[in-house]
Amino acid sequence: MDVREALKIGELANSTIVAGHEGVGRPITSIEVMEVPEVISWVTPGILVMTTFYSIRHDERKQVEIVRTLIDKEAAGIVIKLGRFVDSIPIDMIAIANEKDFPIIIIPKSVSYINVLTPLYEKLYEEKQLVDSVNNPFSEFESKSYTSLSEALNEINDIVGSPVYIEDMSGALMYSSKEFLPNGWRKSDALFAKPVYPSYSEVLDDWKTSLVTRDRTILKIDGFRDCLILPLVSNQQVFATIHIPYVERLHSIHMSSSQLKKLIAKLIELFMNEQLYLQKKRIEHLEHLEEFSSRGQEEAEYFVMRFQANWTEKLFSSSPYLIDPSCLVLKELHGLLEPLSDRSIIVFEKYYHFYAVVQCRSDEYSMILGQLEKRMNELYDDLYVAAGPLLGHSRLLDDAIRLVDKTMEIGRKLRKDETFYTYDKLGIYEILIGLTADEHVQSYAYTLLSPLLQSNNKELLDTLQMYLSENGNMTKTSEKLFIHRRTLTYRLQKIQELLNMNMDDAEIRFILHFCLKIKQLSG
């Protein structure tokens, strides 16, 4: 708004401009009423001053000095109410104003200040909001509604052209936008992944206090991209931080403290709402589980899955302030099981272990397992999944959980190169594990294998294990052991001599395989 526009607003439209007509294009940034002569300390460029000259009504020289000061300070103009305390404008003031194109505006004494100021303040406020909206790239973000915190982070990602993620105050990653930018202190966007920068714990300790009263800081690590850090604060405690690595577009965005505070407040609200929603979701699933296990229907065909990863087992000993880690794990698992949303699924936690009950028909079982294994391998490289057998009675749920726990235990122990275990392939090992408690079985396996258990024969023991794993295929065994076929033949002959057994006999190979499994499960 400039002086020309102001002269058309409210009762200022009844005013008269008596000097500085050429200066009506001066912009107005603020409006103040002045009844004291000391203006030097508070006059700012663009200010429009209103006065009656009450305190200097008998001092024309002082009146002229004030106008001269306003001109020097690049004020927008002066509005003088005549007839109240002064009846005329000094000639020198008129001359200076005309010379410097400084508007002097006269309003009659009958005009109330409030009727002049109110519409002008409203106009300035509207213009400020418009300017803030143009300069603030997050103005639209602040007014929109979001169904999840992840959706909001993706929107910020699009606005600034940079990944956005949220860490708790131990550095564990809780949320990340759709894009991820590895940097010098963070290599992974896996749930609860920790930074790899050696001195990061010291940085976190500083943020816990310094960011309580600040709206931002910059994380600077020599040789790596700077990162904008915004604190999430509740009850004078920083409970998480927002990270936005700097890219070229972010360097061009200048946000005031008030704008940043609005952005942070929006994210805090979304974070709290999502925590409440996830806790409600967990309770609903526990209620569904109780209902399922108590109804006792024979027709309820289902199987149980167990999930295990670093991010399913961390942070439970001392949960961070305002954060429920198990809810975040359950949220992650719901995302993994999303393709099965058309059927009944109950995801739940039991003693910090995470499970899902999946209802399906017997003819769908293999298809669902294949679908989940493929999706898991596409999304994760650190998640282990065990699937129990298909059952037909909901009151067998405790047994189903025990079986899938055992499947996970055996899979992690015996199939270390795999991440997806099923009971139909590993259930036999439950029987073998039971046999390891039998001292006669232990004695038999040890006695038979004892010649190969000597420290100098470890190479022969490894060769036997690989040979039996490859079903006696010489070519595959030599390739897996990276040895020549003649070397393998020599080793197998040596093994046969030590054990006094003919490994061409399928029954002998079965006995040796059995004894090796007993040894492996006993260890």
C-alpha cells in the first residue's frame, strides 16, 4: 500500500494533501500515532505518522525538525489533525515537504484516529499476509490436511526438493520421506537405523538443550552436505528432530521464525495424532485377536507369521519420550502386509515379538506365502519372516505361535543365508531338536563322527557337510568348496577310511546327514 491508496481508505479519504504531492507513491509499511517529539529512535522507513503536535504545539521550529527527521528516515508521510492544538502548518515545513516530495496530509479535528487507523491496519495486515504467502513456500502446506505424517513429509520433500526424515533423540530413524539421500552421518533409511557418524551422540546431547528455545540449527560436518535441523518440542523437552539435507532449492528459501514455528507446530500435531491413531489401531487388533481366539470355529483356516529384524527389537528397554516404538513397528508391518488387505489379518505384539494371523483357504496358502516372500525381498534386506502351518481351529492359536517361534529359531540357526522360513520345510527340525536331549542319540552321533571332530580334520568335516548338502554331486561340491575335483575325491576317500563307511550307500549318507544335523542343533 502506498500513500495514494491510503488516501482512498476509510476516513482518510476526507483528508487534504497540502504538500509533497509528488510523493504519494511512497510505500507504507507501518502506521504510528506520535504525540512526543523524540522520533529519531523509533522511526523506520515506510512509516506513516499521525499527530496533533500536542507536545510541541507552541514550537514551530520543533515541528519543522520532526518533518525533516521523517524525511531523512524515509518515512512515508505525516498526517496532521488541524484545529485541535495547531491551526496552521509552518511555511518552512511546506517548503521542505515540497522540495523532498514528502506528503503532508491534513485531517479535520472532527475525524477520530480510530476511524482512520482501523481500516489502514486491516489493509496492511492483508498485504502482509499476501506477502508472507508468496515468500513462504509452506503457506499452502500449513492450510492442508494430511492423512498421515508420511504424507506430510513427502509434501515437504516436493516443496524443498530434498529428503525429509525424523529422528528421535537417540538418533534412531522413525520417519522418512519417499526419497532418501545417504550422507556422511546416515547411510540407511530403515526403521530405527542409527547414524554412523562417530561424534553424533555429542551432537544429540547438545540439541537436547540448545533446541528447546530455538526454531532451527544447521548440522555441519566437514566434507558432507549441510542439514537443516528443526526441533519437535513438547513440555520444554525436545523429543525428536526433523532433518532436511540442503539442496540448491533449499538454499533459496528464506523462512522467518514465525513461518518455521507454524511448520513445526503442524508437524508436531501430525506426529501426536499419528501416535494416538497407531495406539488405537494396536488396541483394536488385540481385541480382534481375543475375539478370534475365543470363538472356537473349526472353519477358521489360518496361519501365523512371525517377524524379526533389528528394528523389531530395538528401543523397548527405555522408550523415548512421547514415542511408542512398538506402534511404529506395527505400522511398518501393516505396510508389508498391504497386498493382503482384502482378507482378515490381525497384526499384534507379544513380549516384544511381532506376529500376524492371516486367514486364508488351504488352496491359497502357498500363493500367499510366495507373494509375501517376493514383497519382503523387494522391500527389505534385514527382515526375517517365519510362517507356520495352516490350521483349522482358532483355539490352537497358542500352539500356532509356539510353532512359528520354533520355525524362526531353527531358520535363523540353520538357514543363515535365507530370510523367509516355512514350517513345512523346517518343522522336521523340531523333532531333531527334541532328539538332541537324548543322551543315547548324542553319544551315537559323537562316536560315529569322532574321527572328523579332531581339530586337524575340520577341513574333512566341512567337506562332508557340503558333499551331503549337495546330495553327493561331485561337481557342485567342488565348485562350492573352490577345490579341484581330484582334491575332493581324495578328501572323500580319506573320510571313508576314517569313518570306515562307504558313502556310495544312500543309507550311509542318510546316517551321516542325521548325525551332522544332531551335532549342528546341539551346538
